Amino acid sequence: MSVDLSQFIPSFLEESFEGLELMESSLLNLEQGDDETINSIFRAAHSIKGGAGTFGFEHVTEFTHLVETLLDEMRDGRREITQNDVELLLKSVDCMRLLIEAIRDEQECDRTEIDETAKLLTIALNQTASVDVDNNETGSGTTNQQVTQNTLWDITFIPEHHLVQTGNDPLLLFNALADLGPITVEANCKDLPPITDIDPTELYISWHLTLDSAASEEDIREVFEWVEDECQLIISQPVKDQQDSQQPEEIVIDKQGGDFTSVSSASDSSEQVLASAVADNASSTLESTTTTKSQKQPSKTKADVGSIRVGVDKVDSLINLVGELVITQSMLSELGNDFDLSKIERLTSGLEQLLQNTKELQESVMRIRMLPISFAFNRFPRLVHDLSNKMNKEIELVLKGEQTELDKTVMEQIGDPLTHLVRNAVDHGIETAEQRLASGKPAKGVITLDAYHQGGSIVIEISDDGSGINRQAVFDKAVEKGVVDKNTVLNDNQVFDLIFEPGFSTAKEISDISGRGVGMDVVKKNIQSLGGRIQVESEPGKGSTFKVNLPLTLAILDGQLVRVGSETYIIPLITIVESLQAKPEHINRVSGDMLLYRLREDNVPIIPVCKLFNIDAEHQRVEDALLVVVESDGQKVGLMVDDLLAQQQVVIKSLQDNYQQVEGISGATILGDGSVAMILDIPGMITMAMNNASQSQQKYGDIAKNLEGVMS
Amino acid sequence: MTKILVVDDSNSIRDMVSFTLKSAGYETVEAKDGAEGLSTARSNSFDLVISDVNMPNMDGITLCGELRKLDDFKFTPILMLTTESSGDMKLKGKAAGATGWLVKPFNPEKLLATIKRVIR
């Protein structure tokens, strides 16, 4: 019979990746004599090996076996935990990951690094004298030695008295033996003490069996495998030829009746004979199980099936809420059966309850998508470890707020930008130990990753206690690259923001670690595409902090509904600075079509939404319309709209999925009345407006210059 | 119905053992480590316990010793599921009262065949 286990491969893979992560993080924290940590690393490796063996992933089994052996030596204290070994183990973890990824992707992986690491492992193992590489753990398979002729085996089985106390039952052993062929069983009760002296938990009987079977001695011994230390077992072959299994003349007790413990206590007469036998009986039950086997199906084992693990409490609260929703619904529908005005109060309260239910339900569902940010942070200890080794810097990584939850989609997309920022902190932020000591700081630099909630968004801070950003160097570089004019006066923040400009890198030489084409501008762009923003603070000599602000989720947005002509648009609330009625004296017309609105110290370009989307608006003149001042990327613009409507949460529907990407629109939503409203893409709109303007003008920079002229 | 307690810290191994046993018509209860296994065992009776050796919280050997102290588990077969097929580990298991051992990599057919030596 065969049991198809391939359905468990995905969960094995998932578990293995988790195990590898655990191994990695534990290895990074491993200290001499830390038994629990080394044990947990060993267990992880052990589980991976076990699982891989079951599924026949030999590459993984073989490799992991080496790792396991090394860990075992550490665990038993036979081997000192050296930095070299830890590095080797970290490398091995990488190799195991490669191997397991190859299984997931159903591909062959590059073996060079793996073979090399395996070699290193073997060498490391051979250094310690007591290495026993027992590779024959792979499936102690039944020997397929086909003996054509049946043999009549003679077996004497004299168990020790305490045999049953380890849960073994001779009767069952004989049943198992009966699967090999017809047997006869003779019990020898001569050691049975008088009934008054019998200890019911002891076994006083020994047996003599004959087995007519093609099985080898090995097969027979295997049946007694678990009791061989607790009995005398003599197996011999007295008769070679196929002899009829002679039924002993003694009383034969059918096996159903032969409950062992009851028999042993009941047998007071010393010469009573117990026996059980008959092979056919047992094999019939075996066959019945074969038919229950499921069909083997071609299994697609892509690991990232997009599943998330959800805590039971979250699901429970969801079920709870759905229950309440159902109650509210039934209340409302009952109310609607014969509705009259007297019931209007109950209707209102019912609707209120419905609102509350829906809101809570929505929150609970969102919580399911939320994962602790440790999922994104986990990769950094290793990264910092490797990088600091490579760069010869001493760095400690501190993780804070790892339990802060973040939407899964956001999490997946924030990984790379964060990696870049951390690399940056190691590469450019933290100085070498000598430099640090020279400036009176401890040799060991500290990089801190912190995450916390702030309002409706999550803030991730990457800070280092390094040298800080060299303001002058940044400025000079920006001038050199033509990003700013050398006479421009900028405050600190404006200078630091320059590092996010395309093609900007202040590292004196391009190192292997950061500055490989992917610059901070890409980081910023990625974060912005998630609807977030990034800021940097820095103090010379003290270090820098990068602050990433991200929306908690990409699925729902707080929006301000506005009306332009007959259309309703949604402006993300987070982008809105203020809304106002334009005062004519503050409106300035600069060259071309561009209008500027004087908002205290700022001059804000006005974008007429109607013109941008080519629709009819009620108010064509700025003076009549309302201005919604929005900010993106430090740039403020005033959107000209006809009316402000409600503020509400809207569920974002992708336009790209349902239609196609539209410039200036980030998505759509369905309003309460069933109509579709577009969600404005503020950065996109600003770019559009700037491009439109630059068709008559040259560049926005010129507008700004003109503006300065107007201002002065 | 024959009821089996499966103790293993690895989800997938536990699932597979359980699945294999269920497909053969046994009833299974799972526990993720020795401590959970012991508390489950205290409030239930089982016809067989299959346990991993290396587990957090409480390892399989300790679990086995603890189970043997319970009246209900004095004669219950306890099988250790392990890759450590060295004699050392077997002796330790035996000393703690284990009935036998199953060697990983775990093979479903073998599992079903061998547990018949200890349960009916």
C-alpha cells in the first residue's frame, strides 16, 4: 500500500523556510555555552532533515546531515563554538535555502557553492576525532531478499518479566509475526509463580514459536526489534524443507480472546498453554486500509501560494462580528416587513448598529492582513552581520517595535527600500572602529530599526550613531551635479532631501555594498508608490535617522470627496493641507497659463482639475471656485474644485486591473449611491500639471524663478 | 476506535504522521511538544503515543518518563519517532520506558506496519 504524502510538501517547505530563518537568527545570537540556542538550531536542522528524508529530497538530507552532525558536536560540548564555525553554519543555511528553493521552484540549483560548503563542513567535521558519519539512516528499508523457498523457523522467545511495562505486548508481536506466514505458538508457563505471588504487571511466560515463511532471519528479528534488549531470542532453522506447520495439541486460544494481561493473571494452573496464531486474520485488516488511499495527483508545489497564517483569536473575533451582523440584519429585515413611520426610530438605531458592525468587521478583516513587521526586520541581523564583517566595522543592530503590524502587501514592498537604507547606514553611516574611537565614541556602532504606529500610518525609523550627513559635501555634490544652483540658500532639511535626487551618491568611491546604481531616489520612489514618504534627520557626528511613513494598508483610504462639474473625485485625506475660498488679491498670473496662489509665505500653483481631465466645471474662474491645497513630495499645489463633499473611507479598486492605468488617477471606488468615483493621484497630477506648464514654459524651475521675481 | 497521540514540534511531520494514521482508520490527537503532549495525556486516554525526541519545552524522552508515571499510561505503548537511531538514544528511550522507536525518515507504509506490533 502507498500513502501519498505529496500534499504535505508545501507545508514542509514553509516550515523549512521558517526553520532556516530561526537557524539564521539564532546563529547570529549564539554565544558560547548557550545550550538552549544551540539546541533550537539543532532541532530546526533536524526537522528539515527528517522532512526532506520523508519526501526523498536527498540533496537536502545529505547536506543537512553534515550540518546536523556539526551542530550535534556543539550541542554535546564536543566542539567549541568558534566564529569560523558560525560563519560556516550561516553559509550552510544559505545553501540549504538554495536547495529548498530549488525544490519549491522545481528546478535545479547551482551546486558549486553547495558542494564547496559541503566540503568545508566535512573538513570541519574531520577535525574532531569522534565523528561518526552514519549515512545509513536513510530508510531502513525492508530487505527485498527473495527467498523462493519457505523455511520453517523455530523461535524461542523468553521475555524479561518487566516487558509489558514498556508497553510491549507479546501477543501483538506474534500477530506481526503471523503476517510473515502461518505460525504456531506454544506457551511455557513453568515459571509462573503461585497465584498469591503473581504481580499482574509482570510477565512470567515464555514462548516457543514456529513460523513457516519465506522471510529472512533479519525480517523476523525486526519484528522483535523493540524488545531484543529485554528478552532472550533464539531463532533457528531446524527443518529446511517445506513441512506442514504442525498444530500443537495443546489448547489454542483464538487471538481475539487472548488479551494478554487478563490471561497472565488468570492462569493459575501452571501448565495451561496459551497460543495465538493464524496469519490470514491479520492480513485482511491490512488490505482494507489500502483501498482508502487517495489518488495521486500531479501536485503543483509553488511555495508562495499567497497564504497567510492567521491567529485563531483574529478569526474568532471575525466570527463573533459576523454573528452580530446577522443579528442586526435579521432585526432590520423584520422591521421592514410592515414598516410604518412609528418604527423610524428603531430603523435609525438599527442602521447605526449596522454601521458599527460593518466598521468593526472591516477592521477585523484588515487585521487579518496585518503581519508584525518582524517579517520585514528579520532579514536585517544577517545582513548587518555580513556587511559589517565585510567592511571591518563593528556594528550592533537593535530592533524595536517588531510587533507593530503592517499590511502584508505593504510589507512585501517595503523590504527592498528598507534593505537599501540599512545597507546605507552600514556603508555610509557608521564609521570604522578607529574613526569612532578617534572621535570619542565607542568602537561599536549602533544601527536601530524602530517601528511604531502614528495616527493612521506606520513609521519605520532607521537610525545610526555614525558620522551624520556631511551637509557641505551634499550641497557641493548637488551643485556639481547641477541639481541646485550654488547660490541657492537651503535649510538643513532641504539639503538632506537632496540625497534623494536621482544620480546622487556622496560616497567617495563606489563600494561593493551600496552605491551600485540603485540610489536613494529609487528608495524614495518605491516608498512614494506605496503612498508613503521618507524624511531624513541628521546631526554631524551624532548620526542620521531616516523616517519612513507608510499607510497601514493599501486597500482602504481616508478620502475627501470633491465635486467638479458633475463628477465626484476623491482626494486622499493625507495629502490635503487645507481647503479655502480663493481671495482674488492673492491670485497671481505668471507667464503662460500658470496661476499662482499666495498662501501665506508660499506661492502655490493652481491646477484646475476640470482642465486637466478635460471636463466641464461649474466655476471656470478661480475666484469662484474652491481651492484644495494638497502636498506631495514637499510640493504644494491648489486643486480647483467646485465643491467639497463628505469625508469618508473608501475601498480602493484598481483601475489597472479593471481597465487600464490612467494618468492622474490612482484608482477608483464605488460610492454609497452606487456611482463610481475616481481617486486622484496627487503626485501624478502634479507631474501632469508641470508637464503641461512646461510646454509653454521650459521647466518648473523657471516658474519658480519667475515666482521669485514676482515675490521680490 | 484506536486513539493515538502524536507529539512532534514539526508541523509537517505531525501532519503526515497524523494523516497516515487517519488514512488507516485510527483516531489521532496532536501535540506540538512534550509539555503539551503530557497535559493532553493527563485528560485523555490513548492506545498509543508516538513522539519525537527533539522538541522544545519537553523532549520526548522526558515525556515518556512522565507518561509512565501516570496510571493510565503504565502499559500504553510509546514509540519514539527519531532520526537518532544510535544505540545510545535507544537505550535512553528504553530506560525512560519507551516501547520502541520509529526511525525517520518517516515512511508511511512502514509506520503502519510497525505500529501493529504494539496496538491491535
